[in-house]
Amino acid sequence: MKKVIYIYILDTMADWEIGYILQSISMEKLLNKDTPKYCIKTVGFNKKAIKTLGGLTIIPDCSLDEINEDEMVAILLPGADRWNDDNQKLILAKVPSYMDKGILVAAICGATIALSDLGILNNCLHTSNSL
């Protein structure tokens, strides 16, 4: 049963960029008193705490190796100053296979630049800040 939306977290993550989606999913749980349609899990390169650009410390629910693709419906890649770090190469390398499997990949701000640098957005409509 697919229902997990993963949010990839990394140092300097722009924490405000994920606010609307988090609130939307929370409201869905409140409005539909049945079993929630989606759940959120945070995922990091590893399980070490990260520090967001807004100053929050977040410990990932799981590491990249623990992602369950059978339950994964989407992955959200928020903006950050660290998308060019070597640690991020693993998640970026997984994006094409997620897309091939029909898993929604939602990139914001700096994450779109990282994807476009790898040519991943060459054949996709996107709303990045540049071509």
C-alpha cells in the first residue's frame, strides 16, 4: 500500500519551504477521521541530526537505505545551501529511478538546481529559477 511521503532533510534546509505541504497533510488527517491517506517520514543521508536554515534541529526518521519504495508515493526535496555536497549525490542518483517508478519527485529551490545540473530536468516541465 503506497502512502508514505518522504521529506529529504539536509543541513541548511529551508524549513519554511515545506510548511504548506505539512499543514495540508495534517489537515487531511483532521478532516477525514478515517485512516489518513498519507503519512510523512523524514529521511536523511544518515540518521544524524541536521540543522535547518531557520535554526531547527531535526533527526531523520530513517536513512536513505531504509526507504521503503513499495510504500513510497512521493519524495520532497526542499531547498538548501548544501545540495552540491558529496553526501547528496546518493539521493540525487536515486531520483531518475523514482521517476521511472511513478513516484512523485517534488524539488524546491536549490534542489531544482541540483537536479538540473545532472540533466534530470531536461525533459521535464519545471518551475526552477532558470532554464
